Amino acid sequence: MKVLVTGGLGYIGSHTCVQLIAAGYTPVVLDNLHNSKLGVVSHLKKILDQDVQYYVGDIRDRQLLQSIFAEHDIKAVIHFAGLKAVGESVEKPLEYYENNVYGTLALVQEMKAAGIKSIIFSSSATVYGDPEEIPIRETTATGATTNPYGRSKYMVEECLKDLHIADPDWSITLLRYFNPVGSHPSGLLGEDPQGIPNNLMPFIAQVAVGRREQLAVFGNDYPTKDGTGVRDYIHVMDLADGHIAALQHVSDKAGVHIYNLGTGTGTSVLEMVAAFSDACGHPIKYQICERRPGDIAECWADPSKAKADLKWQAQYGIAEMTADTWRWQSNYPNGFSD
Ligand code: NAD
Ligand code: UFG
């Protein structure tokens, strides 16, 4: 079964391609290399011992979509492509709405024209804003988003729900990721952020490998276990498997299927620093700084719906997330540029 994977050369998409092939699916990748490098392809080949078919192009290029759908018998689309930096989205809201919202509409319109009515969309815990309850369930209120990136995810969710109301044949799966971290256990594939990392784990990894001097811990006065922010970190391999589970259990069923993909466990910034020090064998230098505007104190998922319906649950803990990240970062200190 062929699956179109938009953004398939990016961080989560590339790991999902590995697991798709392991599960017997054939990914067809479409990526415009906005936030990824072609080098990913040779790393995928080393892991898989086979080629992954890919197109370098944009989800907004309707002619390209038409030709891909004409050439391949695509049964479902996993839609990762998009822009994801919260801070940048505040500076460049139009680019975010254009890529994330309009891009998804172009993709879905061309899917409709080609008679493909199954999409798995990369949503985010960001749609819950500052959540009204923890752990966060799929029924927890969404929409009080705090930045254009978050709003773009919320808008796409609402567009896709309306599409299903208009045409109930569609299978719409909204996967709300918590905090994806970690790398493929081979050390051949991982996150390769461009410029200064926005997120905690890649920043710690770059400190560990000597690319950056120290971590700034954004606040230690939150009402959390040790005062630092608490998040539900999920191993990217578990996240990838969540997409396979969605393909197997709901992508051929009409409906709107919404799942939190998280572990159900919260980890603080200082706990993550300690775990990474264990993984790399030396202390991670850090300094306590001001809170980062817009950050919430804590959030973690109630992942029980995914367990019940998709027969999926996260397997890996913080020790594997940090050890696998360290293997990737120490093998490839400069990411795919190496
Ligand atoms: P990523 O930036 O590594 O991957 C996205 C890929 O999409 C990149 O390879 C990029 O080149 C490509 N892309 C962007 N715009 C495109 C376009 N118009 N046409 C074709 N390709 C395009 O990001 P990721 O971490 O792998 O995230 C994948 C998806 O998951 C994104 O939609 C993101 O918003 C969502 N998500 C990520 C996180 C996270 O923390 N990583 C959390 C929640 C949700
Ligand atoms: N943090 C630091 N120092 C850093 C980076 C982060 O102390 O250099 C802290 C943050 O304050 C927060 C925690 O580490 O307490 C996690 O921060 P991340 O930036 O790694 O992750 P966020 O939870 O802030 O953001 C993530 C995704 C967003 C998404 C959001 C909600 O990156 O795309 O989850 O789902 F919108």
C-alpha cells in the first residue's frame, strides 16, 4: 500500500518512513527541503538497505500533486509538511498561514480530485493552549492558542472537521503530538535543526557535543516539581509507530479520529538535563534565566484513547530518548551537513 508522506525528509517524517517500510507500506515522499536536507535520503538508505522514493517539491504545487497522484496508487496521505517554529510564526504569520493552512487546503483539494479520502494530519498539543485540565484528554477544550503556529494547527483541524461534515466518506485522523524527541537507535537519523535550536532537547544535545556553551533554563519559579517547565516528551520512534497504528486501525474508516500521542508522564527541564548528563557521561552546563514568554508551566497527555483504539502506547522512556539523541549528535555533530 502506497502512502504519500508530505514533509517526509523532516525530523518526524523521516523516522516515520523507516517504520512505514518496516510495516510493509511504501512511502512516497514529497518535501520542499525548506527545513531538511537531501542528505537524509542516503541515511535512510543505510538504515533500510533500499531506496525511498521522493519528490523535491511543494504541497502548494497543485500540478505536482496531480502528477504524483496520477503516477502512484496512493491510498492515504500522512501530512507532516509545514512550518513549526513558534517564535518565527509571530514574526511571519502570513508565511505560516500560507504554508500550513493554505498548503493543507491545496493538498486536500487535490486529494479530493484524485479520489483519495484518507489523511493523517500532524497536529500538536499546542491546540490546547494553556490547558484547562492535566492530563490533557482529546476532549479538553482546544482553540485558545497563543501564537500563529498554534492557530494554524487549530485552523487546519477545524477545516478538516468541516470537510468530514460535508463529505462523511473522509477518514480524517488528527494526531496531537506532545514533545517529540530522540533519534533512530542506529544513530544515523535524528533532528537537525537549522540555526539556534528553539527546543530543549536539541539545545542540550548541542551543548553536550560542544557546539554551544551552556543551556539557558527558562525559569525555575513555575509551580512544578522543581520549578522548571514540565513536558510530556515522546520518543520519535514511538511517535512514528503511532502513525503506523493510525494507518492500520482508523485510516480506512470514515470519521474524524483524534488522538493524543504522548507518554502520559511529565519530565522537568532539570530532570532532562540530568538524564542527558547520564547519557553522554559528562555534566551539561546550564544557567537559570528568565521565563520564556508564552511558555506554560506544565502539560502532559492522557494517552489512553490511543491505547484503546489504536493498540498503541509509547515504549521508550527518557533514558532511551537521551541515549539515542546522544548517539546521533555525537556521530553527526553538524547533522546531515556531515
Ligand atoms: P520538520 O521541519 O523537521 O519537517 C517538516 C518537513 O516539511 C521539512 O522537511 C520541510 O522541508 C517540509 N516542508 C515544509 N513546508 C513544506 C511545503 N510547503 N511543501 C513540502 N514540504 C514542506 O518538522 P517535524 O518536527 O518533523 O514536524 C513535522 C510536523 O509535525 C509539522 O507539521 C509540525 O508542525 C508537527 N509537529 C511537530 C512537533 C515537534 O515538536 N517537532 C510537535 C507537534 C507537531
Ligand atoms: N526550555 C528551556 N531552555 C531552552 C528550550 C526550552 O528551558 O533552551 C524549556 C521550556 O521553557 C519548556 C521546556 O524546556 O519548559 C520544553 O520547551 P520546548 O521548546 O522544547 O517545547 P515546548 O513545549 O515549548 O514546545 C513544543 C513544540 C511546539 C508546540 C508546543 C506545544 O516545540 O511546536 O510544544 O505542543 F507548539
